Amino acid sequence: MITLLDYGAGNVRSVINALERLGESVTQVSSPADIDRAERLVFPGVGNFGAMMRSLRAQGLTEPLLRHLHSGKPFFGICIALQALFESSEEASEEAGLGFLPGRVRRFQTELPVPHIGWNGIRAAQPSRLFHGLSGQEKFYFVHSYHVEPESSADVLTYTDYGCEFVSAIQRGNVVATQFHPEKSGKAGLKLLENFLSATKEEITLCACPQPTKLAARIIACLDVRSNEQGDLVVTKGDQYDVREQGQVRNLGKPVALAQDYYEQGADEITFLNITAFRAFPLEDMPMLDVLRETSKQVFVPLTIGGGIRDFTDQNGKYHSALDVASEYFRSGADKVSIGSDAVLIVEQVLAAGKSCGLSSIEQIARVYGSQAVVISVDPRRVYVRSPEETKHPVIETAFPGPNGEKYCWYQCTVKGGREGRDLDAITLAKVCGQLGAGEILLNCIDRDGTNAGFDLELVRAVKQAVRIPVIASSGAGCADHFLEVFQQTGADAALAAGIFHRKEVPVSAVKDHLRGKIEVREG
């Protein structure tokens, strides 16, 4: 029996699913006494350090948690739960940590994008039974803006490199904690959890660790999900955002089965875009929530959900915030939420007022769950101009002139599935959303959607140069070379595709094979 401590934020369903996949029964903490009774305690955590510590104290959990840590009984902390073991964090200097380990938590100081998101390696500093069956070449999934700085190197289990060397796991006796998410790290992560659960595994010294470790380029499979004429949820695909063919919704398969297939092929993340009619009442969007729940039982890489994440008032007059909607998705198995049209409206309001109100969906969700949980999905299209003086928006000199020979263009943000253009450009939107707390920018270029002509490299490059958060390229991929092109020529952090994978002409595994040896990728 494993006791799991859920302090109230983030996706713990995936941790439970991973433990149950390994044959364990899981009981959740409902009172301080449950921690005192626990023989083996797992503490997963995401979000804000201050919010986490306030929640632990409000529930009376800090003292029993410290008693467990000092008891010598097995403990596994994940992500922000690792940070909680230390004395303080720059993320919330007014809130003390548990102080089980001397040291503090600091924000990354690097020219690289922050948050540090994606698959990176580890370099072992001491032997551990957690390493049984691992080679040292494995990559694990990270998603964080802060890292721990222990006072004693004796507590360090692994290091990882991201602009600097940082501690990615600690071990003191039976207490272990990782900055990465084993439950989202595929087969390698499941193996590491299995080793924690088995007290009989021998300690292993990893000798084949990379020097330094390297962050992998991410390949993301996207599934557009909506209801068809029979009311079933299906995966579909649009051509210039039109998902119908001969009057019927294109049906490419069942969401859960396709997601599992992409996971088995080696996809680094799975994104669901919810374009169903259930958006009118997201908290009763039970079919999509069920898709997330079932997928998280089979797929052990990050899951993102987009669609319907906004403030709304239901038919009974009850108000629901975007935070409420996001929380329901997180509880159902999502790791990130993607905000689309609502982000455009938020940025327009910020620019009009000259400041943020602090209450936007972007800010609320990032405050509770951390910036890494918020992806901004931008649907831009090109607007051609003869000269930069014709528009107030930032322009690029394009290698693909407009219909009348225009040599310049700017990227107009759209809403309502690309049907309505706004007086806002993608570069400005990306900058403001980063300032509001978003963790990633996803660029869905309308002009390239369904064309198989490749990603819009000029768009990706322009946004990548303008922001300090990770950028995901999307729309237009037609062959494996297009993925190599976007990574090498723009510095994109990830590339997302739908149609190319759904058609199975170029499966995820083939893209990975094509990239291997040319850029850093994760083995499937």
C-alpha cells in the first residue's frame, strides 16, 4: 500500500495511475493522521512554492510530514515536493519550507528559455537502488523554473545541465525526491518508480551518464477532438480549419486509442484540442474529461488540453472561473492547459489599460499551478504590406512575397477558430502573455494549416527571438525533413503536428529516426 499526499494542486491522477500500473494499491491522505500511519509516502507536487506551503500548513500536514521524513520510512517527492524539503525559495521568500534539508530554491539564471521544459538527462552523484535496470542514457521529463541548491553535496543523487549544472534529485537514507516527473517519463520513469517500490533492489552506480546532459527537441502529437453527427467523440483534422468532408466530420479514430498509439511510437507529449459542442458548459464536459482519465491510464508522457478554458456563467446563473475549469482538467489527468482566443482578449485588455488587473485566466492558473501549466495557443495569419510604415505592428521582410509582390508582412492574431482577425500581432501577444505568467507559446500558422508545405519558419523565428519562454511550432508539417528544418533554423523548443501523424505516411517513430544523430532527441 502506498500513501499519496495530494496537497490540492496539479495532476496527481497520473502518479496514481503509474503506481497502480506497477501493481500497487494507493490511498490518499485525507487527514494528518494518515501521514503518521503511512509506511511508504509519495508526495507529488506542481505549482507555486508559496501556495503549496500555505496549503500544507492550513491542512496541518507539515508536522506529520516532517515526522515521516525523520522516521526513516520510504518517501518519494516529485517536482515541487523536492523543493518543499528545503528551507526557503525565491519564488515565495515569505514562506518557509519544511527545512528537512539545508539549502534553498533559486530561479534559473540563464539565457535559455525558462521554464526548463522537456526531456533531459541525469548524471549520477551516488549509487542508488532507483537506478536498477537503467543505463544512464535515459531522459526524464522536467517542467520547472526553479531548482534546489543543497548546502551539502552528500544529499545530491543526480545533476542535470541547463545553462548551468543543477541538482535534479536528492537522496538521504530512504528519502528520495526528483525535480523531474517519473510518472511522465515513459518507460524509464516507470522503471525508476518500480525500483522505489522494491526494497530488495541492489544499489547501482550509473557509469554511462552524459557529460553534459542535453535537453531534447520535443515531438508533440496533437489530436483535434470533437463530436460527430452520431454524438461520438472522434479525432478529426481540418484543412485551413475546416474539419468537414462531404458534409461529415472527418473521423480519424478514437482519441484514447490514437493517443496510446502515438505514445508507443515515441511521442514526447500528447495534446488534445477540444473542439466539441460541450464548450458551452466545460465543467459538464464529461466525454472529454473521460478521455483524459482513460488516456492518463495508458499514456505516461505529458498531456495538454485546450478548448473551453475561460470564465463563464452556466445556464443556472452560476459563475465559474477559468481556474475552476483548468482545475477540473488537471484532476482528470491533464498536465497543462492551452488558452487560445481568450488570450487574445486578455492581451487586448492589458494593452488598452496599460497594465494587468491580475485576474486574467493566465495569471490565475499560473499563480496556483505554475507558469509551466499554461500554454498560449496563437492562431496567426499573414497580413502583407508594401513597407513597414503601412502598419503599427512589427513586420518581417519575407522570402515569400504577397499576392501583389509585397515584401513585408505582420502576423495577425485571430479568434473563433481563425474566422475573425484582430488588431493585434502574434509577437506582441507572445510577449505580453509571457509577462502575465504563461509558460509556453504554441504557434498555429493558419496560412500553413493543411498545406504540408512545412512550418512557417519566419513566424517561429520572429516569436522565438522576441520571448524568453519555450516556443512550439505547429501547422504545415508534411515530411520528417520539416521537423529537422524548424529545429535547426529557428531554435524552436518543440514541434507539434496532427495530420502528418494521423495519415500514418510519416509516423512519429519515423520522425524520431530521421532526427536522431542530427539533433538531440529522446529515445522512445
